[in-house]
Amino acid sequence: MSHANAVLTPRTRSRLARIVDDGFTYASAAKMFMVSPRTAKKWADRYRHKGPAGMADRSSRPKTSPTRTRPEVVRQIVRLRWRHRLGPVQIGGRLDLQPSTVHAVLVRCGINRLSHIDRVTGGP
């Protein structure tokens, strides 16, 4: 779904692409829809290759995250958090990681606050 201030919605993208297919240049079509010629070319090409289905919004999530923290390091961080109740700075010092990285892992695992862990029993 396009955001509220988007210049091109899926419907207007299709209109732009059809105008280009009718013989208008990318620059003139772009001027009509108040976008750059590069954007007009992108949507026209996508319409040619995928048809109307290509006009829908796509996810901006990356396909891979090569720098994501490795699972074995995540396990070490979680183990230190549960067993020793250490914070991101202390865990980062022990594992030679940045505290911001440790905090991001703790947030992802849902144990970023010590109040999320029962201090007596160790249970959530």
C-alpha cells in the first residue's frame, strides 16, 4: 500500500506506463505526472515486463543481511543475560562486541529489560 503522500499509486503508475507505451517520451510522461524521467522509465519498463501485476508496491526488506549477528553469538549473549543478568555494556565487554549490537540482539529476543526476566527464578 502506498503512503498517503505518494505521487504515484499503483493506478497512476499504470496510467504513466500506458502513456509511455502510446508513444510519449519518458521525459514528457514524467513531466505530466511530476516525477523524474528515471522514475517514469522504471515504471514503464516494469509494466512491459510484468504487466499490471508489476505496478504493486514491493517490500523494501533486504533479501539477505550478511552482517547480521551469527546465531552462536546470539546464543552466547542470551546465555550471559539469563545466567549473570548482565547489561549490554558488560556483555559487549566479555564478548568483544559493541553494546549497541548486544542491545539489538536482546531486543530481538525480547529480553532487553531485566524486568522481563524474573530475578529470582530466571523465568520470563
